[in-house]
Amino acid sequence: MKSMVIGGIILIVALIAGTYFVAGDAFNSDDYINSLTMLGAVAIITITVFVALKYVNQMKNDTAGGELAEEKWDGIGEYKNPIPTGWGLAFIGTIVWLLWYWTVGYPTNGFSQIGQWNEETIEFNKKFESKWENPSNETLSAMGESVFLVQCSPCHGVDAEGINGKAQNLRKRMSQASVENVIRNGANNLKTVYPGGMPPMMLTDENDIKVVSTYVAGGFKGEQPAAFGVCAGCHGADGKGMPYVAPNILEYDDALVSAVLENGKKGAIGAMPIFKGRLNPTQEKAVAAYIRSLGE
């Protein structure tokens, strides 16, 4: 029994010390998580084998003895023997180790995979922004194509035509249906960039709505209808918008694309999810440059 007590104490101490040793800087390794996992697996196997052999040997050689409890079931009694001291110490030691592991040991206060991912992402973004601080429009467009194919094409399609109405056709700024929807229902999707939003029914005459939507969807070609003067007050006579007032409705400029990516958008087709944090500012400009290069 004494040997089991001593063995249990040694095992507990070794488990705590080994965990601290592996989790600390002793190995100066970048992949000590696997080492810690292996140490835990070895410890579990060792404990299992040790206990199994101990009790198999005890069942072979020990005989029951001690004071019987008064309760019996079908003539079967139970001895009132205390639990083995070594088992009790091992159990308490495991709880102590668990509390230590949660409060002081690895990885609660020393490491987290989310924290490591955040640190690596921040470091990568700094290197990325430094490398592409002043990219040419050609470079931005090439970069934007790569980002678009990964992040945007699942909904907008690899050709950016919207997959048969599933999403916005990015080869043209706005469809006639989209313009009419905004005129009738207003828009307040990009509050962080254009806080005023657009109220509904700025035009009330059905013919004016049809004429203006046709003109805007057609890329501002031909004679500008008189009713567009209501729109020009915010979007400008050329449709290129005004900072903090209204977005560009002629083309996808950098400000508009960044605003949509960071705020999402609701329109005639449906809702586009928020992409905030998924792209850095350079990538957002690259996507805008690539979309503009697709314009009809």
C-alpha cells in the first residue's frame, strides 16, 4: 500500500511538472501543443495500466475481510472498508492538478489559438500593407480578381453577372429594377458612410420613376430627364455622389465598394452579408478596381 501511495504522489508531481515543462519555454518549440498532448496521452496510459495491473493482482491474491455492513441484498453483504489511501490521494491530486491547470497552467493564461491567430493575422496585414502601399491600377485589378474569385464569385459568379439574378450583376452599376426599388422604398444600408440615407418616394409620378430609372440604369447616356434634378441634389448631376451624403450611382468607386463590404446591403434582389474584417483596405480597393474593369 505504501508503494502505491508513493507511486501516486510521484505520478501527480510528474504530471504537473511535465505539463509546466512542456508548456513553458523549456523546449523553445513552436509546436509544443502536440508535445503536451502526447504527455497527457502517456500519463493516461500509464495510470490505466498501473491501476489495471494493481487490481488484477489484488483480485488474484487478496481475500475479503473487515466489518460487514448491516444491509444485505439477497444474502450478499458489503464490507465497510475505507477507500484505498493511494486511490484517494490520486483522486484529490487529480482535482488539484485540474484547478492548477485552469487557473495557472497552460493554456488558460499563457496561450490561446484565437490569440495566436489574431497576432499572426495582424502581423501579416502589416507586411501586406507595407508591400502593397502604392500599387498600380493594373496590380490592384489583378489582385482584385483573385480576391473576387474567392470571396465574391460564390454569389456573383465567376463572370460577375450575378448567376441568373441570384446576386447583383456587377458588370453594370445598377439595373432598372434596382433603381426603381430604391426610389420607391428608399435606402438606408450604408449609414456608417452615408448617415442620411435616402427616403422613399423622392419621385411620386410613375412616369418620372420609369424615365429616371431607365436613365440611371443606362449609365447616364443620352439626355438627362428633368426629374433627375431631384436625385442630383444628393448624387450630383454626374451621379458620382457626395462624401457623407450619397453614394456614386454611376460606377463602383472605392468608397462605395468599401461601404457595401463593411455594411452589407439590402436591395431588390435580397440581402448581401457584411464582409467587415474579412478584407483589408488594400484588398477592398483591389476588388473595386477589378469590378470597374468589368464595366460594360
